[in-house]
Amino acid sequence: MAGRASWGGVGVLGLVGAGLLLGVAARRARRIDLSGRVVVITGGGRGLGLAIAREFLQRGCRLAICGRDGEVIARATEAFRKRGAEVYGEACDASDPVQVDAFVARVLERFGTIDVLVNNAGQCFVGPAVELEPQDVETALRNIFWVHYHPTMAVLPHMRSRRFGRIVNITSIGGKVPTPHQAAYAVGKYAATGWSETLSVELAKEGVYVSTITPPPLSNGAPLHVHFNGRVEEEFQWFTRSLTSPSTSTRAERTARVVVDAAEYGDPERAVSFMSWLSARAQGLAPNLMTRVLALVDCRLPLPGQPGQTSKMRLGSEVLANSRDERVQALGAAAIADERRYLPI
């Protein structure tokens, strides 16, 4: 009996090893040469989008970038062109299908093809769930999920007709783990993650590989552009602290390298840090335990208002400008310093 058990264990290990080898071989077979490829990046003028654009340019790609702020996109486009890059940029609200269709049409007219789409555009929302107003959740969906949906649907006819394409969706660990005081954000990110993972299953047979990227908090100045509700100064403090501390945040360059690598190899899903990988696996394997752990985390966050009370969302830059709290100002200064690294110059 002991001998049979021993051989059984060897057989299982052999199957696992064979599976890993097949996975490596399949990944290599999906690899594409990125040099000269046309890459579309939404939200590509600053922050993580700018870091992703820089990484693709290092691989010899041609870029089309868009974002809501036309001035930021113009500066980024000009900065890249001065370095000899082939880049097209224009203002485009990725939540508006009319603007998206027009942008994609102009990219195709200019370059003749789109090989890679990176859905990076998005917003963040922080504060207690019980104080959210209906329009806050609608805004979150529009600016997190729909900004992935519309560009994807605009490029898919072209990619499917060629039976070739790469779509990389930047979701978040917040689309895997129910982080407290980020309910509106989770609504959008869970939707975007589910959408991305389903596309990955359905489109592979047509030669279009979809990657879901789930980064942890990034030190790229994001708190200045986050929408806060509840006790906004307290919410700004805990959130900004988590995004400016090296122990809890990750540099945008690291995420950008993962994005480009996923596009090159057509990986279905990639975590960025070990902690984001581990927390997602823990949520999948032990959701009840994670609920208890995250409930303890919630106890350390700002208290919500009275029953029935709601609160308006305020941008982080507005919270910072109106605060006299030295802690808020210090954290705001750190966020501003982080943002400067990811602005076009």
C-alpha cells in the first residue's frame, strides 16, 4: 500500500509538472513582437497611463493616447514626439461612445491598424458605503466600467476581422477584494474585472487575447484626483497614507512593465505585487476569513454619519485646498511630489 501511495504521489507531481510545461509552451506560442505595433492607451496623458506609454515606447511601439483633459494629452504627445516617438493624441471621454468611436476611427485612419488596446482610464471613489448617494454609484460605473466597455467595443470589430489583437484592462485588487470604504469603487472594478475575464474566455478562439491586470495601490499622485465622501479630511488621510507609503504602495513603473509584458504574451491575468496576488487568492479560498479580517480593518477607518445621512463627493485636490490640518497638508505634499513624476514635461 505504501508503494502504491508513493507512486501515486509521483504521478500527481508528474501531471503538475507536465501542466506547467504546457503552460510555458502555450505562453511562448502567444508571444508577439511589439516593435512597430500600434498601441491605444486611454487615460494616457498622466499617472499610470503615462508610465505605460513610456514603457511601450521603449519597446518601439507607435502610440495613440487619449484622455479627458486635452491640454494634458497635447503636452504628453508633444513631449513624446520631441523624443522621436510616433504618437497621436486627442481629447476623448472614454465614457462617451460617440467620442470613443470617432477617436478609434481617426486612429485607424492614421495608422491603418490597432494591435493593442490598454483600457487604463478610470476614477477612484473613497468613503463609507452608507453615505453614498445613487448618483455616486452611477458615476463610478460610468467612469470605471463604461470607460472599459466603450473602447473595447469600438476596437473589437477591427481585431476580430483580423483575428488578431491584444486588450489589456487595468482593473484593481479592488476588483477582487472588498476593501472597506471603497464600495463605489468596488462596484465599478468588480464589473470591469468580470467583463475582462469573460472576454478573455470568449475571444481567445478568435485570436484576440484579453488580459486583466489587478494592481495594488500606486504611488502616482492619485489621491489628488480621488472622489471622497464622509469625513473627507479623515478619509483623505488614511487613503493618501496608503498610497504614499512604500510599505503599502507600488510604483507605477512596475505596473507598466507588467502591462506591457501581458500584452506581449497575451496573459489572461496578472497581479502586480505579491501582496495583491496573495490577497486575491485568500479572498477566493477563504472569503469568510477575509470578511472578518477586513471588518477589523474597517474598525480603524473613519466612522460613518448618522443613519440615513448621505454626503457629497469632493475631489482630493479640493479637500487639500480647503484643509488647515497639518497632517492633510503633509500628506498632500507627498501626493503632489508623487504626481510630478507622472506628468508630461
